Amino acid sequence: MDFTKDEIKEQIVRIKDQIAVAEQKAGRTAGSVALLAVSKFHPTQSVLDALSCGQTLFGENRVQEAKAKFTEVREKGFTPTLHIIGSLQRNKIKDAVKIADCIESVDRIEVLQDIEKYCVAQQKTIQVLFEFHTGEESKSGFATYEDLMAAVTLCANGALPHIVPAGFMTMAPFTQDETIVRGAFAKMRQTAEKVRNEFPQLPLTTLSMGMSGDYLWAIAEGSTEVRIGTAIFGERNYTQA
């Protein structure tokens, strides 16, 4: 059930407080971790309620749902920042480029090339994150370091001038085992560091990892953006999917 406006505000304040404590414990700079509110399967009103509480960064998994919802939000005069975080089908890339500020789920070179093509057509530049596979239960993301490097190299070589390579994202394995989850996050951080060392000229600063159940572990392992949905908006209504 979707939370009320007051409940959404209370949850955003609580989560931001927890993020601040986790930053301090990890020796991180205050404010170094961004909160991305995942509004998939929640109504437009929930997004509006979050915006009224000062939340401006949102994530959506499904392009068509995001297009309808955030077109309505923007028509009301709001200017949220929207990230597409779900696995992206190539026939959805045109619309994704049109509505999003960042596409986090780039997991193959063909997707990068299509994003560039539609950015050219729409005279737009867009940020992307490279999704890296770190858990056996999740098959999304670049499977190897070599595959990831090949994609980043295209950006470094100037082949994709309308794409800003902003960083990396990963999905942790679906388990409550802290050792396994933190191991996946550590693998992402270490991989990101290796790629950054190869391409110091690129702005690969974002590390998007951690969700409602594991974001404190993610922050301890170096996350700069946590993707929180249920803890902000309440349980999702999957009957609307």
C-alpha cells in the first residue's frame, strides 16, 4: 500500500539521517551519498508528494511507465532528475533518451550505440552508468572486466560524443548474507577503481549500489548513490504492472 505524503516525508528524513550516519562511520564526506527514490509501480501522486518534501532524484525501471508519470509531473511545473535503472530493451531506448537525465542500466555496447544515435537525433547529451555483473543470481550487466573496458573505451575514444560516462552500477545478489552482499559491492568498487585508473580523463565518479535492504552495507563499501523504493513509498502494487 502506498504511503501517505506525511509517511513519505517521514521516511525520507529517516533514510537521509541513516545515510548521514553511515557516511560518518565509513569516514566519508557528509553529503557524498545521493538518495535516488525508486518510484516504479507507485502513482504520480507519490512522486509529487516526495517532490514536495524536497526529494528531486528519482529512478524508474520501466520506460513507458516513467514516460507517462514524469511527463505529467513536469507538466505541473516540477523539474525532477530522472534515472532509468531497469534493464533496457533496445526498442525502448528512443523514449528513454527523451525522458531521462541518466540511463543507469547500460549493459552492452549495442545499447550505448543506440543511445548515441537517439541523442544525435534529439540533439541531447545524456549521462550513463555502466552496469557490472557481480552476483550469480543476477544476470544483468557486463559479465567481465574486459567487456566493461571495451564499452568505456568507446567513450574515451570519442566515438560516442553525446554520452557522458558518469560511473557504474550493480545489483547485489538476492540474499541476506552480509558477507556475500558486501563482497559484491566491494567487487564493484574495486572494478570501478581499476577502470578509473585506466581512464582518469573520464568523469566516472558515480557508484550506484544499494537498495532498501542493503544500502547501509553499500555505503560502507563505497556507494555514492543508493536506490530506495519500498522504504520511501511503501509496498508496490504489482497488480498495476
